[in-house]
Amino acid sequence: MAKVISIANQKGGVGKTTTAVNVAASMAATKRRVLLIDLDPQGNATMGSGVDKYDVENTCYELLIDDVPVEDVIITETTGKYHLIAGNADVTAAEIKLMEVFARELRLRKALESIQDKYDYIFIDCPPSLNQLTVNALAASDSVLVPMQCEYYALEGVTALMDTIEKLASVVNPNLKIEGVLRTMYDPRNRLANDVSEQLKRHFGDQVYRTVIPRNVRLAEAPSHGVPSMYYDKSSTGAKAYLALAGEILRRRNK
Ligand code: ADP
Ligand code: MG
């Protein structure tokens, strides 16, 4: 059975997409069968996987709204060696049309049922809001991974997000777990980042990943080349950190 992990934070620019693409590639590099779902209309995870978002036949829209079978929506050729369900501006329309369909919160969950045995991990890159798309992602997931930057007020934001996730989960998915909190774009020379990091560990304990994602320009450059960072610069601190994160996710699952 696949483990389905949503990568969510209602704040934009915290490293969701970077995490989704790089953790998917790292997990695929360990010979796991991986599917990445780009549920963000910006389509950044799609482009970062070497797939042209302007030139895809099917996206999450066809999957969620048109009942196109999931096998027909999956793209099997990506630069990260994982499979992909693409996202682009069409997915904005899906968000609106979801309002009209029956059991709208459970569309993604239903759509993924038939492929649970084909993958070891399914990662979902969520949009930067708690809209109907994110609700679909959380309803379809076993757990949620929350990337965050260690900034002032970050703890407040994440605590509020966790409360919202719990409330949502109690309605659409009572089994949803917190997979972990991931510190991203971390600069150890920044005193505030260290303070926030300590607070975070006090507050969330073992839920905070030991792996920290450093601020690393290679991670920001790789998407413009349409590849995950490990295929752009394997020796970069960013690529190594995401490989370590994949290892930590695997070990947590086995515990
Ligand atoms: P989100 O999906 O949460 O909006 P992104 O993953 O798109 O966030 O990241 C926002 C921006 O920060 C992007 O330009 C990305 O390339 C850059 N970025 C993300 N993580 C890092 C990092 N660890 N080091 C440097 N730049 C990063
Ligand atoms: Mg994003």
C-alpha cells in the first residue's frame, strides 16, 4: 500500500514545492515507486519535474472533475524518475467546479484508490491556501508534512495550521497524522532562526525532523533547468539534505 503524504502550509514561499520535488526524487533514488501530484495551479512542481505545464494533455483537473481514469492522467517520464500528475492553471477551474460535485472533499481519495498498490509513496504538493484542493489532498492522505521557515511568528502560524488540520481531519479524515515539521531555508548563522528552531522543538518534540534543509542556491536554481537538485548538483548541501530527509521518512515509517 502506498503511503500518501500531503506537503502543506497555507503560507506561500516556505519550500513546499521544493520539498515535494526533491523528496520525491530522493525517494525514487532509493528504488521506491513514487508518484508526485501537483495540486497547485502554479504548476511549479510540474515544471521542476521537466514536464511542460503548457503542453500536458491531462492534469489534476481531468482527474478531479472529468472522471478521466487515473492511469490516463499519470505521466511516467520525468527528470526525477518518479511518476507525475501535472498541475497548471486549469486546476484553478477544478477548485471552483469542485463546489458543484457530489462528495467533493473525497474526489482525490476516490481517484487514487485503484493505484494504491502501484506505489510506495504518493506525495501531494498543495497550493498555498486551505481551499477545496487542499481539503481534497488532506482527505486523501495518511499524513501531512509541514515545511516552515524559522522566522518570527512562524511558530504561531504553524500552531494555527495544525489546529486547522486537526479540525478538517475530524470531518474528512479522522486517521490523518502529522508526518513531520520540516525546517527549510535554514541559516544556522541567523540567531533568530536558531531561537525559533529551539522553540519549535520544545513545542512539537519528535515531530520536528532532525534533518534541516539549508538555504542553498542550487535548490533555487535547479527548477529553471527542469530537474530536481540531485540531478543538477548532486554534491550540493541542498541535494544531500533532501536525500537525508527521504531516509528519515523511511526510518519513521518502519518504527
Ligand atoms: P512554496 O511551494 O511553499 O511556495 P517554493 O518551494 O516554491 O515554496 O520556494 C519558494 C522560493 O524559495 C523558490 O524560488 C525556491 O526556489 C526557493 N527555495 C526553496 N527552498 C530553498 C532553499 N532551501 N534554499 C534556497 N532557496 C530555496
Ligand atoms: Mg509551491
